[in-house]
Amino acid sequence: MAYNVCIERLGEATIVAVSGRIDTAAAFDIKRTLAREISYRPRQVILDCTGVDYANSGGLGTLLSGLEATGGASVAMKLCCGDGFVRHVLDVIGVTSLVDIFRSAQMALGFPADQIFHDPRTVTA
């Protein structure tokens, strides 16, 4: 299964964009990447899953543990998942009220809706 992880550091924010199919093997790599980025102590880490089209239970567990991993690090964690696969699964398992969820990384960074640039990884309204 193919997946991709892209890191983008913007001032005090780090975007970890994950795309493709996330299986158990990919989950380990993603979890290690999240831990490394959190250890740098940016003000916020944005986990952008708008490009994820499939994740097995190991992949979903990684997403959820990544969200919890910032607890002792004073790093705000935000999740971007648009209206795609990840959002649907989070709705089904009932965790959407436990984390800040945004439609795109630009929205998580606080850009006004009329200033959001087009990113092919995001779902537009």
C-alpha cells in the first residue's frame, strides 16, 4: 500500500500531511514522524489527513495516538480531514468532539475563508 508523509514548517506551526493508504506498516512510520515533530516543540502541529483514502485499524490508532501525544508537550494538535474517509470514520466512532477538526491546513492556521489558497489535498466547500 502506498502512502506519503510531507512535513512543512511555517513559523511556529508544523504541518504533517499524510496521503494515500495507511496500513499497519505505514502507521509506525507516521507515529515516529509525529513524535519527532512534537519533540521540536512548535506551538502547533497540524495533522493533515485530507489526502488519506484508506486507513486500517493500525492507521487510525496512529492518528488518535498522535493527537494524544502532545498532552505533556504543550503543543496544540489540530486535525484536518475535510469530508473524506478519515472524517467519516471519526464520526462513526464518535471522537469528533474530542479534537479540533478543520477542513484544511489553511483553516487550521487561521486564514480567513476568502484568503485560503487552493491546495489539491484539501476538500473545498
